[in-house]
Amino acid sequence: MARQFPSTTDLHDLVATAHAMADAARPETLRHFRADLAAEDKTAPDEAGFDPVTEADRAAERAMRAVLAERRPDDGVVGEEYGAQAGRSGLTWVLDPIDGTRGYISGTPTWGVLIALCDEDGPFYGLIDQPYIEERFEGGLGQARLSGPRGERALTTRAPRGLDEAVLMSTFPEVGSPAERAGFEAVAARARLTRFGMDCYAYALLAAGQIDLVIEAGLNAYDICAPIAVIEAAGGVVTDWQGGPAYAGGRVLAAANRAIHAEALALLREVA
């Protein structure tokens, strides 16, 4: 069923606002990229690992919030760095100013700016923007396209193929807990090729028809809302590991089509 918007909602303005936010975030991320940039660790004292945040993350989110304050002050916003602000319109923007900060501080171009627009049923429009290589993946509200240095083209996910011919991606080799790792390995053992370390760019590649599956765990809403909108607009499927909605985060299975989604989901349900 198509989403119902209030008669006063200007859908063109929603798209224009998303692009204005991405345009505002780009220079803030590029200003510090591959520079001598300090990174703070957000990891709690009782937790292991390294969860970095930089001034680039904060500056990019401030720039996006400034655009929203000017263009759509009645909308809600949830951002990784500055939290949630309630709105009155029934619409909420979910922002990740730099998804893949570990890659960002390492100098790789696998990070991106994530912008999603959600209602009570989840995301229905999203952008995955990669400022350094100037690629922007857009999905929802009648859009499914990639624009970049090589021009503009439609986004379409890959046609069905067996898991033994599939390309699978994830960000971290450990994936999550031992049980989650076992679930991932059950799928990876049958896939043709598995690659790691891609952050949000893996979801962009899935929407662009380059790969078949992305499997991750431990995500937050701001990590996945934009990829969901882009992938679904391109013809793909995104759920949790039980086949339910994934927009709240947690365990995520993104697939190019329903056939390979069903094959991977059956394995994840068995193990995890």
C-alpha cells in the first residue's frame, strides 16, 4: 500500500531538503578527510573495541541540522552525534553524518553520509552520499538512481542467482556475538565471494547491482534507515534475521532480490 501523506506535504521539497543536507555535509567531511584529525573513543569503559568520533562527524551533522531548521522546522530529527529532537509533522529525518568513521580516519573511501526520511512505518526515502568520490545513491519517492563522476543512471539490484554464485559483504569479520558470527559463516560458506570492511558503501553497491547480500549485526537505526530506502527502491529486500522489519537496527540481512534473501534467511534462522 502506498504511503499516505498530509495534503500539505510537498514531496518535491522533501527530496530537495535531503539533497540540500547532503550538499551541506560534503564540505564538512572533506575538510578533514586524510588530514591530521584527532579521534575520540566513544566506547564505554566496560566495553571492548574502538568506536571513534571526530570533529568531522559533529560538523557534518550540525550542517545538516541547520538545513532542517531553516527548511523544515516541524520535522523531527534523530542523529548519531546530537540525538533526537521531536517534531510535529509526523516525519522524522534519521542522520548518520559519517557512517564508517573507522574507514574515514584510515583514509579509505568506504564511509558515507546517510540521510533517511521516516514515518511511523519506517524509512521511505534515503540518500547514501560518498563525498570524496562524489557518488550519491538515492532511493524512494519515485527515485532510484546513482549520480556521480560518470553521470547518472538508474539503480537496479542484481537478478536472482544461487547462493553459490553470490557476492556477500559485511563490515567486520567478527560480525557480532559468537552466535551471530556462526550465522554469518553459514551463509559465507556457501557464497562465491565474501568481502569485509565496506561500511555503508556495501549497501550502495547492493543497490547498484554489484553484489547480492550484506549481512551485519549490532546496527543502530541511523546505520540502516537510509540503506533500507535506497535498496528497496532499487528492487531489493532488507529485513532482520527473522524476516521482520530492520529499521530499528540490530541484525540486518540486505538482499538483491527475494529469492536469494529467502536462501540466506533460512540459514541465518537455523544458526542464530
